[in-house]
Amino acid sequence: MEKYRPGEIVPKSGNYRALDKNENDGGTLYLEKGDRFPATQHEGSYYVMSKN
């Protein structure tokens, strides 16, 4: 499972889940290819592509 950090370019359009460093789910959002991943509220958070 590839992790993406806030500010990185979205590689593929789809739904992404925001997770904190303890893997607590911060919600899902749809992002378009070429956009940037938005900032998160917690340090160490990252995004993963949702499976559904």
C-alpha cells in the first residue's frame, strides 16, 4: 500500500483515505490526478488510495 504525503501530486484520480501515524482514519475524499494532496490536521498523517 503506497503512502502519499500532503503536498504531493495525486498520481491517479480516485478516493483516498487520510490516516494519522497510528492509522486512525481521518476520512475519505475524492481527488483528481494532478491535484495536490491537501494538508492534514495531524503531524505525520498520510493518504492511501481507497480500495472501493
